[in-house]
Amino acid sequence: MKAVRTIVLGIAATLAPLALAADKPAKAKPAETPELLEQGRTVYFRRCSFCHGLMGDGDGPAAEFLDPRPRDFTLGTYKFRTTQSGKLPTDEDLFRTVSRGLPGTAMQGFDKETIKNGLTEDERWAVIAWIKTFAQEFKNPEYDPYKQKVSLPKDMPASSEATIAKGKQVFERAKCWECHGKQGRGDGQKAFDRTDDWGFPIRIRNVTHPWKIKGGTAVEDIYLRFTTGINGTPMPSFIEGVPKEEDRWALATYIQSLQHRQTEHQVLKPLRVEGAVPSASGDATWTKAPPMDVRLAGQVTAPPRWQNPSIELVTVRAVANDKEIAFLLQWDDAFKDAVHKDDQELDAKELAKVGGYSSYVDPYKQVPRKLETFRDAIALQFPVKPPEGTKRPHFLRGDASSPVHLWHWKADLEEQGKRSVEEAIARGWKQPAKPLGEKQQLVAGKAEWNDGRWSVVMKRALAAADASGVQFTPGVFVPLALNVWDGSNGEHGLLMSVSTWHYVFLEAPTPVRVYGYTGFAVLATGLLGFGLMRKAQRSD
Amino acid sequence: MRINRFWSTAATLLAIYAIVKWGIPAASRSITGLPFPLPVPGALVFIYMTLAVVALAILVTFSDRYMDEFVQPVRRFLRGDYGRHPRSVVLVLVPLLAGWQAWDITAPEVAVPAALRIQHPSSNFPKSFETLKNPHASPPEADVQAFVEQAKANNVGFIAQVEADVKRWREANPDKHALEFIATAPMKKFLAALKSGSVDPRAAKAALIEKTLFEGRALYAMNCRACHGDSTAGDGPMADGFKLRPIDFTDNGTIETIVEGYTFWRVTNGGPGLPTEATPWDSAMPEWKLTLTEEERWKIILAEYDLAQKTPRIPEKH
């Protein structure tokens, strides 16, 4: 037993440095010479300045479209460090960020090992040396970050049910949920008023979405984040709040256990039931329906373009019987936005001028990103006509010859107790979708918002009586795409998250002839075997 | 001890199957040097096995003695000489296997409709675009001359999108030439020549391209980066939201294989401008003619090739 453990630990110890190898320099750091600085200046100009600015002030030409904004290097305030709260980062910390990037943001990894036009190790050291010249603090020996290092705990047990359970207790005791929410979805605060040191609005991290976790998703990374704090943001260090290393480690394993594991398939297979399909999200039937995760991006195809979507994942389930189909759509949204003010909407035409200063919407100046302004909403989109061959309408609202059918659920209507789903037909994004007549509004909607998550159920007959709109026929792949709006993120109209096409597939019952063929094959082979046996016995 | 003909035949058949199914793929790795094995296609496995069965059948039926020897164990098995229970098991299992095969072949197969990425439309790529040249890749004499004059007077103009950033730099560096922030070798050479008073037109042209690249990179970062990424490798923060991922410009099979005119046409008309043959229209590429000027589009293309470290294909002479 002991031998096995030694081997396992041995393998783990060999693999651990490998996993981080790309973030760590292979060679020694070069000396800071004038040549190195000049090389760094060139690299910075070519690869960094359009976001971080020629002056390193985080205000380059592209900065205003980015959320989070690019780092302002002039203050020496860095988020991801291995040093104590409020201190400067070490050179290796900067090397790691430049090499691996910050997932979910505009800052990508620049390691030549991972991207073909990346930077060599020397080039990365050069640009780091140059970046450090923007802040006076780095020259002051008093602030030497190497004297402020935070180390990982001596004992780092692997994540287990025990560490996770212990971590959950720490999560509750240290009140992480006050900001991050009971389920870690970033929904702990009632107000949308958090800002960073520069006064820009900041979103509380939903720790369950691993692709947005900038500092890294490993237990070690998570441990460092709440041990060092995240400078410039409201995230403090918990080195005093949770003084014991082992408690912080357990907390890190718990946080990691919350990370969502995405499904990979693109076909939604509704669960077949004999009785009624569920009308509300609380129904136990949903737990048996297989989920399909749909990733979304900002709507960038048509102006006004949106680079700053807040909804990036919707999990879809479906249940069907012989007559009806119900969809359950679930997505994380930290704020329930159930009012809508038409007069606050942007004039899309004004924004879509050719040669305008920008073709994207400035998330800080142009849209009101606040509570009580726009509603949360979601729309299921299907082609009106069943697709022929591989031909499908454009995923953004189809076009004049290939219209799409929208099932548009709106939070404000739900809140007011009205019919919450509006059906409409869209023929491209240039004109607004046209609502169907009163009698053709057949989709029933029911929604709930709990702990930072919307659960919306939409239900309709498989085939509409007048054969208008989408028809769900067993054995046919029906394309499905999503449009999602987060009201407090300023989203409305074409400012939204979109997905490309996925499919709904109702399994067709197996044809009778298949049973026939199979039965015949079994019978014929069985009789042949039996006959041969008899023959062999008789031949004696 | 001699092995019975029945067992030797069965063993030969199994050995051939193993070679075809696993042996060849394993050997393919050392032959091709690829990190993965090349599987033998199902149809080919079928042909190999049919040939093997035919060959073995000829061998077995070669003489009556061979045939008897082959049939003997089967007959004895069916008679129950090896026990009644194994016989019952085989007599039940074989029909079940046959039934499973029949089900597998006849039950309708569920396959997701294919979605292919079609890069080169066969038509609808207007021939007028084919020979278009990026005007900023080789600026005309007059533009270079105007640029030199502006540089001499230290009042080089920039596009509005970068003006604020350049202005802040100039205010912080009043004693420097306004182009000095462009820290690349061609610009350094040009500024040195400007100081000495003898400007080589080629150096001036290279410097002007550096200035255009600076503007193009900023426009790329503002408009294209969210999907195609800083790296131009099609891995921007929104890339995972598209099932048809944004194109990786650093890949050898993308922008390097097409003429600049095609790139310009694609940027101009976007996904909605693709011809019907290119459906399913999963491309999220915007119709940039709606929001970017022609000049802005060409500047972006210049910077895009430069960032990806690629050169466009040269148009063919007709």
C-alpha cells in the first residue's frame, strides 16, 4: 500500500512542474541592459500598445471596447501575483501572465510555444523590463516584491470529498457568499455598484465558469488568489480572515469543485415521456432529461456590435410526449432584471454609420449598464422551413428567403403575470422580427430566478395546428440557436449574446421491418444450427 | 503434436484479422512518423477478410481428407462430445449474434448533418477583386513624398482612432520627433536619415508602411481581435461561442493561400455575402462595408498579414 502511494506521489511530483512549464522561464532571466530595454520597447509597441497605450496607461485605442479594461501599468497595481496583498508582482509573476495570458479577456498568451507568432522567452523578458519602466515603484528597493512572497502550503492534499466539505464550511464562515453568492455564481450583492481602483464597474466573478477564471483554474491558483488578494479590485486577501493554510487549501478545493464541466455534443435529444410534459422548472422530470450546453458569443455580425456579452453559457434540456415539447433553458445571471424602459434603448441606426469612429458599442459610455433599465430575455430560434440538405438560414435571424421562428421569453412580461413568450418571424437582422398574430401565439412560458440563475420553461405542441412556424417531426434534425439578453449589462435589441446552430432531434420509433429482419435472422440461424446438430447426431 | 485443421484455420483467420485491424495501424506510425496511427478503412478490412476466407476455403476443400479433418471437430461438437452445455450455449449465442448484426445493419442510423467549412467559393467571388492590390502595401510615389514633407515639418497626421493616444505620448515627449514612438527598425532608420538631411525614398516608403501598420494594428484590435484574437490565431475571448471557429491566420492553409483581393472581398462582404454554395452560413463574419471605410479595411488587412507573419498569394497572370 505504501509502495503504491510512493509511486503515485512520485508520478504526481514529476507531472506537476510539467503542467506549469510553459508559464515558467526555462533559462535564467537576462540582465537589464539598455539593449534589452530597447528590444522591449519595440515588442511593446508592436504587440501591446494598441490596448495598453503608448504611455502604458491602459488607454490605448482599443481600450474602451474591452471589459475588463487593459492594465494601467503606471501605478504598479497588478492583480495576479505571488506576493502579499497590495504589493508589486515578481518578474516571474509577470512572465507567467505574459506567457499564458488571462483567459476570458483580451489578454492572450504570448508564448511562442503555444501560438506561432508568439514571443520568445527573451522577447518576453525584454517586454517585461520595458513594462516595469512605466511605474516608479519598481525602482524603489523598499518595495522589493521578492521580500513579500507568499508560498503555497507545505501540505497540499489532493481534492477529495473531505477537503471539499471542509472548504464549503470555510466558504460559509469566511462569508465568500456575500459577494460570490451561495452557489458561487457571483450573485451575492444586491447592488451593481462595485468598481475597481480606476472607477470602472467590476463584475463579481462567477467561479463556476472556468473559462473566465483569469488567474488559473488549478487549486494552487485559486489558493493564491484569496491568499494574495486581487490588487485594484474589491477582492481582499483572506490571509487574516482565514489564517490557517489548511483551511484556505480546503476552500480552494471546494471552489475548484464548483467549476462547470461542459457537455460537448450539439444535438439535444428530448426525453420521451408518456404523460404530460413539465410546465415549470421545478418538475423532477427535468433531472432525467440529458443536458446540452450551448456556448454563446457577443453579437458581432450586425451593427450595433457587442464585444462585451455577459451570458456565455446556456444549458438546454427538453422533454416531449406524442403531442407536446417543453424546453428548459438555464443560465447564470447575477441580477434579476424584470423591467424594461423603451426610451433608454440605443438608436441602432445612429451607431451603424459607415466610417463612424467605431463599429462596436463602447460598454462604458454608450450603453446604460445598470439595474432597473432593461429586461433579461432569451429567444429560441428555429428555421421556419425544415432545412434541405445542409442548407440552413444564417444563424443571426435568417434572411428574406430563409425566415426563422423566434420564441422570445421576456422577464418583464413574466413579472407582470402576462403571457411571457412572444412568437415572431424574423427575415434577417435588418428589420425587426414580426410578431405572429394573437391566435398564433401558442408557446407557454414559465420562469424562475434563483441564486443567480434563470430557469425558463417554454412549451408548445410538436406541430402547430395551422402548420405555421417550426414543426418537430420525429427523425428530423431541427436546427436550434439562442439569443440571450442580460438587461443590467445594457443588452437589448441586437446587443445580445448569440449562439450558432445546434440541433433538436426527436428520436423516431424503430420501424417494424427492423424487428422483422432481426427476428428472421435469429430464427433462421437458430434453425440451421439445430438442423446441423440433428444431422450430426443422426450420422452416427 | 499436430494441430487440428479446424483450429489452425480459425487461428490463421484470427491472426490475419489482428494484423489488418491493429498491426497495420501500429506499423503506420513508424512509417509516417505521425503521432497517431492510421486506421485501415472498414471496406478494406472487409476485402482483406473476404480474400482470407476464400483462400482458406480453397485450402480446406483441397482434398476430402482435408475436408474431413476440418469438419470432424464441428461434427463432434454438434454431437455433444465436448459436453451438452457448451453446445447449448453456442447454439443460442450464434443466432443472437446474427440478430444483433441484422439489427445493426437495418436500424436507421442517426447522423448529425455535416457542416463543412468552405473557404473558396467556386463562383460569386467577383473577378474584379482577384487582381486588387493593397494600396498601402506599396504606396504611390506622391503619398511617400507627402509623408516625407509631413515628417520634415513634424506634423504627421494619424487616423482619428489612434489620435488621442498619440497626443498623450507627444505631450509627454515634447522634445522628440512625433514618429519616434514607432519603435521599429525601418522607422528608426528613416528618422536618422531625416536628421542627417538625406532621405532615401525607399527608406521613406518603408517608414510610411510602418505608420500604416501601426494604424492597422489598432483597427484590428478594435474590430477583429474579439474573435480572431491578439495572436491572429482565431482564439479571441469570444471564439468558443462559435461552432465554426474564427479562422486562424497563422495557419499555413488560410490567408497565405489566397490573394489580397480575396481577403478584401471576404472582409467587405462577410458571412452574409457568401454565395449559396457556401451554406450552411455559420460564418459570423460581419459585412464590414457597412461600418469600415475601404481605407480602414485595407489597413487592417496589411496589419493582419504582418501580425500573422504571412504574405498573400500573388495573383496569377491571365
